Amino acid sequence: MPEGNTLHRFAREHNRHLAGRRVRASSPQGRFARAARRLDRRLFLRAEAYGKHLFHFWEGGRIVHVHLGMAGDFTRFESPAPVPRPTVRLRLSTPAGAIDLIGPPTCELISERKRRTILARLGPDPLRADADPDLAWERVRRTKRPIGDVLLDQRVISGVGNIFRNEALYRTGIHPLRPARRLSRAEWDALWEEIRTMMRRALARGRIATVERGEAPHPGAAGEPRDSLYVYRHRVCRRCGSPVREFPLSGRRMFACESCQPRRRRAVSAGRAVARGIA
């Protein structure tokens, strides 16, 4: 499933290519045809991401809400754009090119009231300037659920997916099965800042890469996937060489080094030292 950085990247791309232009809208698949006719040739005002949700604002108060789910995606073509595939839910075209949306579980024309209702169900988005970590903390400290489970709850924090939760917990030295309410405020602040930094870096680079530049290669790199990550889908801890434990959590694969991420509470300073690679 695309994580929050991907939706913010799409919002930037759509603003760059569509904002302030009159846009042709069509639905080759047909499932969005009626709404597309209401948008066709209207002024595209802006795109805005919130967590894993994307909103397109059009003149006349029209708003398109997109959630990509597990397999949805946008593809952009320079002009002349190819004939759209029959699976394209929505094509947005200008003389410069086209943007196709394929496979989203949600693509709907909504009101501002509906948009506000959607946002009211979501936790703060670390990639947004208006994000409030205090709001997320209030929800974190009241639940007995494991912190690894809570981080995927979009009602607590928006835009975090499986890779970010694995990597951020490792970098802060917090075990995924620690009850969320047992985190100290200092630990939560460190975790929030780690998530925010990782997501901003992924947005800037166009991909998720959490390992610091210049750090030594993974000790098992020859047989390990994605050496740009610390613990996700690895078998051996890149810092201490201990076996990485894999187990299901929230229906997704969770990875933890139980040496670097002990089940008991550790001092935040120690967790930060692990994150910096000096512990």
C-alpha cells in the first residue's frame, strides 16, 4: 500500500502539471463517467494530500477524493499521451500530457462537508505543517494496544505504513509489542520526530531509504533485500548482528531486533544513541 510520502508526491506532481489549468476529465473504465463529465473542462485549483488520502479541488466547489488502497496508482504521460487503457478510472488531460488513475478502491466526487468528515476521522499527518503530535499522543497514551499496532491506525497518525513503522521503532529502540500507553512522553516525541524525518526524506528522494548515507553495508547484504532499510525484511540486525525476529502484527509483517529493541522500557537517550549508531 502506498504510504503517506507517495500521496504527497502525487499532490506535488498534480499541482505542478494541473493547477490553474482547465483540464479535460474522462473515465475510460466508465465507473467515474458521470462525475468526470461534471469536471470536464473546468479549472483545476489544487491537489492536497492528507495521510493516505488525496483531494483534488476544482472550481465550483467540486472535490475529488482518492484513496489508492493496496494497488491503486497514478501514471503521468507527456503529450501526446497514449490511448488510455480500459482500466483507467480517471484520466486528466491538458495539452502538455495526461495523468491516469488506475485501481483505486475510492475515487469519488464529494462535498467540502464530506471532506471534513473524512479528516475528522484521521490522526495528524507528520508531513503536514499543521500536524499536531499532541493530538496523537493523547490517543497513544490511552490504549493498551502494542505501539506497533497503533502506528498503523490512521485514526492515531496518518500516512504511516508498514515500512515506516518497522524502521522508526527500530531507530528509536522501541519494541513493537510494548503497550502504547507505557511509552513515556519523551519516547513518543522521539518516535514522532523519527517518523517525520523518515517521511520527509522519502518525499524528497522519491523512495523510502532510512539508512544514513555513509553507514557500513548490512552484514548480510549479499542475501538481504533492500540494504537501504535497517530492519524491514532483514534476517540479521545491521547494527549488532543479532537475528531479527519476524512476526505478524495488524495483519502485516513486523520485524524487530530484540537486542536493540528490548521489551522493557529503555531510556530515550539510549534509544537515540542506537538511532545514531553510537550505542
